[in-house]
Amino acid sequence: MAKDVVILGSTGSIGTQTLEVLSSLENSGQESFNVLGLGCGTNVELLASQVKKFHPKVVSVKSNKEREILSRKISREVEIGTGREGLDRLASLGQADKVINALVGFVGLEPTLKAIGNADEILLANKESLVVGGSLVDEKLQGCKTSVIPVDSEHNAIFQALQAGEKEEVEELIITASGGPFLSTPLEAIPEAGPEEALDHPNWDMGSRITCDSASMVNKGLEVIEAHWLFGLPYEQIDTVVHPQSVVHSLVQYRDGSMVAELGEPDMKVPIQYALTYPKRLKNDYERTNLVNLARLEFKDLDPERYPAFEIVVQAGKDGGDRPTAVNGADEALIDLFLDKKIKFGDIARGLKQVLKNLNPTENPTLENLKQTDKWARKKVNQLVNEGKLGGR
Amino acid sequence: MAKDVVILGSTGSIGTQTLEVLSSLENSGQESFNVLGLGCGTNVELLASQVKKFHPKVVSVKSNKEREILSRKISREVEIGTGREGLDRLASLGQADKVINALVGFVGLEPTLKAIGNADEILLANKESLVVGGSLVDEKLQGCKTSVIPVDSEHNAIFQALQAGEKEEVEELIITASGGPFLSTPLEAIPEAGPEEALDHPNWDMGSRITCDSASMVNKGLEVIEAHWLFGLPYEQIDTVVHPQSVVHSLVQYRDGSMVAELGEPDMKVPIQYALTYPKRLKNDYERTNLVNLARLEFKDLDPERYPAFEIVVQAGKDGGDRPTAVNGADEALIDLFLDKKIKFGDIARGLKQVLKNLNPTENPTLENLKQTDKWARKKVNQLVNEGKLGGR
């Protein structure tokens, strides 16, 4: 039986790789998929070619402008939605076995909430759904048949390692971090760094926000929050270790002394495929890790001086409420300014701290509260820059 | 409900550690065990104290001599058997939930065969049961409720990693080898080495035969054969990699590109406990691996020049019949001679080769055939030495 899938963010890095994996599994005759829906932002050109190849019934683009361009390129029978409504419609088609949420940022939360109860499985690559809306997602999942499968390589590794035990048997989750491009940079040079340095990630080829976040370890802080909600474990049981080779994707320390890890190449197609076919493992010919070819595997403590943003983000997670939303919104705005060279790398951690300091926190936020906090944080970042309290050379 | 257990080889390294684990689980209130039977060889002193502590109904010792000494030390209500019959009786008590076979050498095969159908689970630390009698054990297990759980750290690690997938999803099992004491010894010095050098194992504290076998990698060859029978996979799907730190206990490469590994301290109590409580993982306070404290993890190809015995053993496994029995019997005899300084380290591989060359192989051996081959191989080794074809300085 073909699996009905919907892909949100189909033209992004995870989205396009998901379609590659899906085609490859179909071509090998091991599985078949029926692509019900595809959603993207502004990359109409690519979406049009995806529509021609995968024949979805419903698609969604950012706004009417993209809708008009797209409608001239594809069959009239395809329903084209726009904006948030378009994504929500895709997430709640109701007949999807799997909704792959590969959206980037806050915008991913609402579709995740919509998919709960409508889809059998949510394949989650949008970490903000849990970082920002963890409590809302968690609440909605209670007593619901929908399950969440992480696509992110670290969480997918933990999800795999958890197949070898039960949640209550976990002593600690250990999330690995590559250390990013600034692992060996002299400490004093990091705050002055610009986008060229921050975007030079040693192991993974990813989008630019996630690469910057990997340099600042904001990413890793967000992953700790994500793991907290995803696996239902307290922060005390979630540790992070720097592992420059990115071969061990993450580990689970069980209470009996055994540690179970998932290892492999830095290739997102592997966790994407596992999430798509779980609990089955189907054959592919993606590159295998040859242990002998690795020079060595190293593990280091995460140095808070080198990565000051990490602790700020994790603390926001621990303190809860709408603080992670403020951090996340602020970080997105800070990265934009950083990529535009309006602020320096060191301003990212400084900006997060200042935004949190200025936040009037809400302890049990509604979706509406979160949206407001997200907007407020972005605005606050720009305000801080305009007022000369951040950036400036 | 208390689990009824029988421990064969209770005074050896694995046996005593099994009793430690069992006591520790009972003391923590997590599990209770009822020790039905204990079997050992000649260490009557230790057995007597085990009897006083664990109150088995039946025990077994090597011969009447040990029986007489033991009978003066323990309650008359304990049934004392001797020799092979004594072990067989323990293995087939019929009411055991778990028979732990921690015997060393060929002598472990028959109790394993007896336990099949009589016990729910065989916790197998006796690798010879499968190395020598793989086909007999496999045949007897068919359509039988008894399952085999490996205690050996490598196979236990693979058993754990296999919880994250299905057998048909396995691409390759990767058994790690420490490389033993001769990992960095100049090649020309190895054949001349004596027991002092060979017994100096860097990571694991084990019995002397297993430590010598770990220096020659005969051990690793036997483990490959064991894995073949245990996990039902062809030799082409079983690889070995030298990993000097012994932190990664072994790995499973799945066909979807994910590699799952079990890691931890070189502490046999961890796999023993997992085997005892499987599928549960109970809490203990054995030492945990701190990844950051490890200098690094390395993996190397197994160098056939350094470890010539490895390939001889694996080839005997591939060729099948009674060849592994000949290799195993010859190896036990060779180790005895080596520990007695009658032969040098290089004579072990040479001896194995000569014994195999002299063997008139039986392709589908019965238990009786195997016993004969085992005896023949030991005799052949001594004959080779006496004839000056092996050893001699």
C-alpha cells in the first residue's frame, strides 16, 4: 500500500532530500508513496518541477504573487493555497499517513499543531515546533493516535538508540555537537567573526540559519529543548558533548551501564529515510562509514566561554513559558542582521541575553501569546540595533 | 516472581561476576533470583561459600575427590553431582528460567545442548558451544521455546544493537577487537613471546586462556564463528575491526546506512546484567563511560601478518564440519603448552595450521564425532611437539 505523504517545506534542504529518498525507495521497488501535498515559500520554479514529477493534489506557496506564477506553470487541477492558511490546509488534509514538516522557523509550529490528530505520523524536521510550542504540541498529542518521529540527525539517532530500551530505563541522552567552524578559533576572534567564517561548517552541508546556529551553538541549545519535549525527559537527563568528527550522531546512556549510539555519515538522507520507513529499515546505497578510514573519534566538553549562547538558550528552555519563543525569534532576527553584516557574531549571544532581559514573560502561553512574543522579540532585536545597543562598529 | 537460575562455571570469572550482579540486583530490590544450581570444577572452597550464600539444591564438581571435600563443608540436603553427568543434570533440571553457561572450553557444549528445551533462556558465555557445536545447537533450537542470549561483551553489544532493527535489515555485524598486548609489538618479536607478554592484556581482566587467545586473535576468530551461529548470518556479513580502546563493544551496520553500537566500560558485569534481565534494563552503579575523558577512539584494520591465527580460525569456521572443533581443541592444548613454556607464541598459529592439515575432516559431525575430533586435536598437538615438529628452542 502506497503511503500518503505531505511535505511542508518541499523546496528546502530537507524537503528536496525527502523527495530524493522517496523516489529512490520507489525506484528500488521497496516502498511506494503517494505525494498528496507540497508546500513551500517562494521557490516557485522548483515547486513547479516537483508538482510535475510527484503530482500532488494540493500545494501551497507564500503569497498570491507566487500563486499566480505557479498557476501558469502547472495543471489547473492542482489546488494552490497561500501563506499560513495554505500550510494549515496541507497539514490537515486528513488522509495523510505522514506529514513531513521541513519548514524552517516559527512558521512550522502551526502546521505541526494542525497535523496532530489528522496525520498518523509527523516527521519533524522543524525544531521550532517543539522549541517554541513544546507544551502546546505535547498537550495536543495526549490521547491522540498521531506520533512524532524526529528527522534531525541527533534526535533521530536518539530515537534509534531508544529502540534498544524503554524511556524509564534512560539515564541520560547525550547529544553530540560538531563544535562548528569556531571549534579551534582563538576565543577573542569569535565575537568579531562575519558570515564568511560562520558559514564554513566542517561536516554538514545545511541551510544558512542552521549553519550560523551551529557556529554559535544556539542550534544545540534548541536541540536540547527539542529533546526535552520529544523524549519527555527532564533537562538534568540531557547532556551535550562536542564531537568534532560528527560520526556518532548521538547516544543514550542506559541505567544499566550500556550506552547505545547511532553512527554514520553526515548525510541527512539516512535519518530522513529511517523516519519515512520506521519501524522498517530499507536498503539504500548511500555512503557507509568505514570506521578504519576515520582518523579517530574525539569528545570534548562544550566550553561555555566559546559558546556563550548555548547556556542562554538552554536556560530559556528550563525557565520555560514563552522564553524559548523569545530566544528563537530573536535568534532568527539576529542571524538575518548578521548575514546582512549589520551585526557581528558576538552580538548574537549578546542580543539573545538582552532580549530575554527585556521580556515580560508569560508562564503558560497560548499560541496567540507565542505569536506575539515571537514578533516582539524580532522587533526588539531591530530596536536594540537601531538604538545602538547592539552591533555598531 | 523470583527467577530460577542455574550457573555452570560458578567459580570462574564470569560465574563469580554473575553471582555478584545477581546479589546486587536483589539488594537493590529490583529483581529476585532463586539459585537452583551451581557447577564448577575444582574450586571447592569457593563453591562451598557460594552454597552457603545462595542455597542451591543441586551442585556439581569435577570428580569424587572434590565431592568428598565439599560434602564435609555443606549441608547434606544439597545434591552433589560430578563430572559431565553432574553438569548435564544441572543444565536439565527443567525448572530453570535461565541457565548461565560460563564454562570454559569444549566441556560447555553438552550442557548447552541439555539446557535446550529445559530452560527458557541460555545465557551463553561459553563460546565453544557455538564454535564447536553450532550446527547441533542450531538444529536443537529449531521449534523450541529456549532462546540463547549472549553474555560475551561483543555479542551482547550486537544483541543490544539488534534491538534497533530486524535481522534481515542487517548489512554487516562489526566485531571490535582490542588488538591485545601485541598491537604495537614489533612483528618479528611476536612469535618469540612468552606467557608474561601474552598475559598482559591492556583493557580487560579475564581468564588466562581467553587472554592468550586475545593476543593471538584466535579469540576473535572464534567470536566470528560464534556470531555466525548466534545471529544466523553468513560469514561475508561479519567483519572485525581493531579498536584498541575497547569502548565500542561492537556495531551493527544496517542496510539503511545507520550504524548502531553499544559502548561502555570494559566491565563484564554490564553484559551479564543485561543478559540476566533482558529485555529489561535495571539500574546499577557500575562505572559509566565519560566520553570526554577518553583521549580518542581509533579503529584499524586487523593485520593478518600480526595475527596469522585469526584467518586460520575463521577459515575453519567457513569450511565447517569438525574443523572448528579441531581448531578449538588444538588451541586449548597449544595454550596449555604455551603457558607451560613448552612452546613459543608463534607456535600457536603454526600448530593450528598443522593440526588442520592433518585433520581428516567430517562434514556433518555428530556430538560423538566432535568429541573424538576434540581429543584427536589435543593429542595431535602434543604429538607434534614431541616429534619436534612444533616448539623446540
